[in-house]
Amino acid sequence: MPIYEYHCTACDENFEVSRKITEGPLAACPSCHGKVEKLISQSSFVLKGSGWYKTDYAGKGKKDATPAPACASSGSKSACAGCPSAAD
């Protein structure tokens, strides 16, 4: 059940009430029975499960579209057809 925050205009008290979503708004203060106003407060939520953090999905399934030339992986200094330095 959601928790709603109210302010009583008669006794100047702020309080929280847990109510069902289907229930209407609270009309009277529980302590002095004065008129209440519903406050807008910051809501919070928790993300549970996998996939919510950058480390959970970043990089998964990514493959390099252009494979490195063979000379780059072997450490050879000689120019080959697949190296950009071959044109030099």
C-alpha cells in the first residue's frame, strides 16, 4: 500500500497515512478532525534484479566489426596489406 503525506490546516501537523490506491483521499485529521491537504512528496523505489546497472549489460554482445590485421597481433614490424601503415 502506498504511503501518503498530509498536512492539517487546523493543528499545523504533518503526518503519513498508508492507504489503498482505490481508497479516496483522507478528509480529516486523525488527531483534531480538522481539514487536511494532501502533500506531494518525493517517492522512492528500488530496482531489483539483473540488468539495472551499467556493469550488468555494458559490452555484452558487442563484437568488433573490423578484426585486427594479422601483423598487429603478431607484433611484426613489416608492412602488410591489412595495415594502415602499408601505404607509407
